[in-house]
Amino acid sequence: MSQSISLYKQLANHKLFKKTINFDLKRIKLVLKKLGNPEKRLNNVINFLGSSGKFTTLQSVKFFIEANKQTTTAYISPSLKDIKERFWMGDRYLTHQEIKQSIALIAKLQVPLTIFEVLTVIYIINAAQQNTDYHLVEAGALFAKDSTNVFDFPLAQVIVNINKQHLNFIKRKTLDEVVYQKVSFLSNFTQIYVGKQRPNVLAKIKKNLKNNKSKINYPNSWRLVKKNKHFFYKDKKNKIKLNNKNIHSKGLLENLCHAIKIALDLKIDKKIIEKTIPIISFEGRFQYLKNGKIKNKLYKNEQIMLDGAHAEADAINLANYLRNIKVPKYAIWAMMKNKEPNLFIKKFKGIFKKIITIPIENEKNCMSAKDLESISKKNQFNVDKANNFNEAIKKISSSEKKLINCIGSLYNVGNILNKN
């Protein structure tokens, strides 16, 4: 863990690398050219882009491919517990030493980059050395000039749910502009998979893809159906039971269905998919802590669940799930500054008995507990603030039967997982 923090600090303090986000493909393309264009050596690239669900859809596809005895590399963002999690290389993560060596190699080129661009190049130069079947690449905030938009002929491009997240990165702060930035710059002559969307968003996506020459799979080609308390993936040819105890919300089940559609198109056998579904899990997304240091300190009547979702659409998904949980619910809320805390927390009205607000450890750009407390009060929540997670737990924990929800930030969830 200390090596991971050290590597992040090395990137943050490097005179060449900037923490601020700056969308421009010129810098990364120059670096890749100087390195001999390693991105061209990545075969069968599948891009994952959108607002909510990139990681869970990618992770599901990865599970299915690997169950099919094929190999993947994967690039995700952000990592939760360790920087290594960003870089999957066939059968292992990059080591801290390999990451350090990659940073040194990139720095020698003397090209100013953003930190996300550096991380993307680290992935590309190491993935290019692997003999794997697929390369799964999660985009950053947008896609038009995102550093992951450097592959000329991807095998597929997967659009997950698009919502108003990432408005802070664009000049025209409209949903139309978000859709345009994410969808209008997709490759032609590939496969495009569009996940479940709100009707108005789907209409905007279709408008932006009108002249795209790819084969486009819209979300009406499959359905999530419920029968006798069980969920199923259904299309014209297949009905597959979603036999999984780790995936709890409609949104996450739809992401799993989206991945099943992709896996079937990759000619992965239906029986392999069915065998794999029960073992799929998503760290930091609707994740119940079943053991560990934190869980051991709680009373037997207390459950704790982590969810790093931070957008309004994600809050709706979580709130819909929590309404069906018939025990008192408490929240520990932390959030980064570039989010929309007021829109987020409004969705939990009538759900939480009490909210404890905290800052995020080791994150300068997080909201203060005081500011989050003020927002909660304005929305008429019973609220208190704490200096850290441990203090928040002490304020909530008791023999009363309850569910403690840690919400609002993947960075905070990562810190909690490391404590556990």
C-alpha cells in the first residue's frame, strides 16, 4: 500500500506531469510515436465509455472471456486499493517496480502529460508486450479527446449508461454536449454496443451515430426480465438466469446483461456464461463487507455496504435498492469537489435515519465534512460530521439492527477497503 501511495505522489509531484485534466490527444500521440506506436500492437481492443457502469460492464466481459480460457489485459480507472489494479496483464497485475520503470521511460521523453495520460501510456506499453486475446480499455471522463481514444481499429466500442456526470469537463454544460463528446467520435467499421439508457438519452445517441458505419447493437436487442423473484437475460434466442448473490441493483444487473450480449457475440458458449455468472462480483459497488477488521468491530446486528457511485443517476439506482431493505439505514458520506453533492443526496430523502459526513483521507480535492453537513441540513437530513471514517463508525455503531452505507466516492471506498 505504501508503495502505491508513493507512486501516486511521484506522479503528482513530477514537474512534467499535471494533475489537472486537459483533453487533447496531441501530447499522448506524440509520446506513443516516440515509443514506436505500441498501441498499434494491441489486437482486439474493446473500449468502454459512458458515465455510469464502465467498470462493471468491463469486469463482467473480462470474467466471461477468461472463463472461456482466453486472456485479457485490462485498464481501469480509478483503482480502489492499489495503483496496480489499473493494469491487468493476462494473469497478473503490473508490479510496483514495473510501473516505476514505465514512469521513468515516459519521463525520459520530456513531453508534458496529464497524470491520466501517463497512466494510459503505462498500460499501453506493457499491454503491447503481452500475447493476450483481448484488450479491455475503460475511458476516462469523456471520449472525444480522452487518452484512451488512440486505437484506430477497435474490435468493439461499448457505450454504458450516459447521464449528466462529467458536465464540469465541458464548456457547454448540457446533456447534448455530454452525449456528443462521448459518442460522436467512435470509430467506423466496428461493433458498437449501446447499454440501457433513458429514452431521451437513447434518442440523442442515435442522432449522434446516424452516420457511423459500424454495426450498432441498441439495447432493444435484449431485456432484463424478472420472474418469480429471479432475474433473467433474454434476447430472441437465449434466456439466461442471472444466478448471482453479489449483484444487488437493477442498474448493475443491466450492466451484466449488456456484457452477456457482448460475450454471446464473441462466440462464448451459453453454458460457460451460465457457469460464470455466480462468481462475478464488483469491488466497491454495492459491496457488503462480510469479514475483515471493520466488520469484526461492528455488532452482529449491523451490516455495512460500500458503494462508490457519485452521480445523480447512480444515487437513484442505489436509493431504489435501499427502499426495499427493511432495516434502519445510516450513511457515511464523502465526496470529491467536482461532483454535484446536492443533486446526489436529494435522492435519498426518507431513506437514511442519519448521515455522518467525512472528508476523504489523502485527497486534497475532496469536499469538507462541514460543507457536506451543510448540504445535508438544507435537504432536511438528520446529520452529523466526523473527522474520519473510524470516528463516523463510532457515532453510528450500536446493538440496533441496521445497514451502514458508505456512499459518494470510490476513493473513499478504496480507503475503507484498505482499512478492512
